[in-house]
Amino acid sequence: MPILQAQSLSKRFRRPDKDSGFKGAVKHLMQRKYKNFTAVDAIDLSIDPGESVAYVGPNGAGKSTTVKLLTGILKPSDGTVRVMGRDPHVERIANAHDIGVLFGQRTQLWWDLPVEESLKLLKHMYGVSDADYKARIERFDELLDLGEFMPALARTLSLGQRMRADLACALIHNPKMVYLDEPTIGLDISVKDRLRAFLRNLVNEEGTTLLLTSHDLADIEEVCDRIVVIDEGKIAYDGPIVQLKAHYITTKAVNLVLEEAADVKALAEKFPTYEWTAGEAASEVTATYESARFTTAEVLGDLTGQLAPRDLSLSEPSIEDVIRRLYAGELTK
């Protein structure tokens, strides 16, 4: 059975329909008009226990609204959502005990209390035993270096420190379902690497189910196996990340450094089956080829045999490029 199931899930908001400026504001006071805006448009989403799912989309696509519907913060306009068999909006207290949530723009810390006191309050709220609390704090300290700012007031923390503390707050009760919204904002590279390793372990070793939204594609590729792309309130793609890359990444490239300045026009005439572009330096040039038509070995043999480059490297479009093209409607399933 899925741990999370959403069917025809929709959310509409009513927005004021008024002209700009002072005149428009006065007119709206006298005669109020509104129009409906659909933030989430009849999406179907099913997540099995132990899955790690990336939920991505451009700003305004409906990501945050979807997460708020799934966590019970918002009530759907239409459709249904069940998390562990419960309606998260109706059974909010029971649902809260089984989920962990981190919103990058919100905090669970009490602003004028030390971090350690906020964590202790959450310990009591969730009924975490002393032994489990101690073990989890030690683990979080090893991963996130909590010890350096546990005595500090929440309002004095830097963004990176706050994100680390909020992650501990979201996981202190060992939830079965975790929603993370931009969890690596403000973290340096070394802490990001440790955090990603921790999240992989959370999924692979402990069977925690994870829904991650992030603009950092490294978070997605290193932590998640499945990706759901949402745009304008609708799901544009839902499937394995490996399949997304295999299906949409149809070209690869060879980046060459020649012994002399590259003549792109002459190269295009000599090797018309490749697409040629100039590099940053005069001697640098890139040949793009269709991966379904040519093997990398064939292309390298063809180019190195005739051009004898000083150096070369292979590249392919990133998953970020693929997702950007999905947003733009250039790709279809």
C-alpha cells in the first residue's frame, strides 16, 4: 500500500480582481470583484514506503501548495489525499506524529529560546524517550555540528545554522514520512555532502519515505531515485531520474582543445554529421552528436584520428537542462 496517495488533488484560491494604482484600490473598495486561481490542478501522486522522491518545478508552479496539501496545512478544493491512510487535514494531530517537515522559509525554533530548549520542547511534544532523544542529538551533532550553537538563541543564528537546527527539529521524533523544502539552503559544501549522505542513509537503511523539493540539482541526483516535475499546477513528468535522462538526453558532446585556432565553419563542412560550436578560447571547440546514431567510441575515433587534439573531454546535457526544457514545454513524455 502507498504511504501517500493523492487523487485528482486540486487547490484554488480567490484573488482580488482590481486595477492597479490608487484609483483601482478605491474602485475595488466600492465594488469588490474576485477571480479564481488554480495553484494545483487535479494531480495524481502515489508514493510507496521507503521511496525518495524529488518534487521540482519553477517558481509559482504549485510545489509549496502541493506540500501544504499533503501535510494537512491546506484543505483541498477538490480531490483526496491520504497519508498512512489518514486525511492529513482532518486528522492533523495523528498525522503530525508520523511526519517531519522542513520549510526553508519557516522555522520550528522558538525565536527567543536557545536551540537546545526548542529541541527539548519538541521532544516532550512528540513523546520521545530520553534514550532516543540522546542518541538522535548525538547523531545530529556528528552530522550537523549542532554543539557549536545549541546554547545560542534562535534569533542569533545564521541561515546555515538555522537550517541545520530546523532539520534536527523535523527528524527528532523519527518520522516515517519526511517533507524537506530546500534543506541545503545556506549550507557550505562539506555540510551539504554530509547531509546528502545522511538523507540517503535515512532512506536506504531506515526505510524513511522522503519527498524533497530543491533548486539544487545535486541534492536531487544524489538523494532521490524518482522525480516528479510540476509546472502550472500539473505534473509534466513522473518517473525514475535514470529514465528521465535516458529518454530526454539524446545528444552528447566532445570538447576539444586543438593545437591551433579552431575554424568552426571549416570543421562543420568537414564533419557535417556533428554540430560545431566555438569554445571560450580560440583553440577550443565542441562537437555535439546524436547518441542514438553514433557511439562515443566512433566519434572519438573519427575526430582524434583526423584532428589530433591536445586535450579532450566528454559531456552531456545536465538534468537541469532537461528540466528547464520540460518547463518550457519543449519536451513531451
